[in-house]
Amino acid sequence: MEVDTRDNASKGKAGRHIVFVGNLPYTATDKTIYQHFAHLKPSSVRCLTKDRVENTCRGFAFVEFSNSTHMRTCLDKMHHTLFDDGLSPARKINVQLTLVKDALEVPLRERRALEVLVRPDLLSTHQGLVVGDRLHALLAQRLEGAGILPKIELSADEDNGNVCLHVVE
């Protein structure tokens, strides 16, 4: 089951603001996950279930927001919060920015740069991370959508055409 509060016009893929929620108990449901994030007004929640076992969560879900402000607040405030559905012991959940499908088709060294976008806590450990120039637009778009442009900057290396990701202090 999926909790979905979006209208039909907003169900296209462009401009979607989705976070990954991990380390959920197997007793979690779309409804309990929605309640955990309710103050951030998620537009939809999708908890994936185990094969052949109805109503058993696989331990992760996707939560979509109508705008980047709510998504950014979710990433900042909800990562490592305790999720308690009243059935299982409370668990510390992981809330991370989702990767776009194109990111899976890039070389490993470039994928590391995208990991920084998924896990903002890695920003401080990846000073000057070099990525190929073909990811420049993708990185800039994801960073802007996540609202973290003030925290990092992209700069081109004129010698080899690569783009470096730097943390701005």
C-alpha cells in the first residue's frame, strides 16, 4: 500500500523531491512512516514489502515531498531520529537523498561524488573530490535541488576538464 496525497497533475517525474529512509523495522507500514514524517507534509510514502509476505516491510522506504524546502528540512532534521511504530523497539533511521537513475551508469570514481549527494555527512571527508565533466550538470542540478549549494562549490580543472567538488567553509 502507498500513501499518496499528490494531485494527478504533480505525479510526473520532473522536479521530484524524494528521500530514502533506511533501517526501518519490518513492522513499519506506509501509514506509520507517513505519521513519522507528517510535520514535514510528505506528498507520498512508499514502503517496499518483502516478496510473498504481505505487510512485511523490507526495511526501507521512499518519502516524496512537494518542494525542496521540505525535503532539505527532512534530510537535516530526520536523519538518525528514532522511528517507533508501537510494534517493534524504536530504531534509529537513516534518511538520505536519492540518486537519479543516470547515476548508476557512471564510472566508480564519479559515483563516489554522487555518494556525497546521498550522504551529506561525507562532504567533509571528500574535499576536492574529482568527477568527470559530464557529471557537472547532474551534480549542479542535484545540489541545487537539495538546497546545499551554499555548502559546496564545483570548479573546473582546465588542464584535464574534470570538475572538482569543494566544501565551502
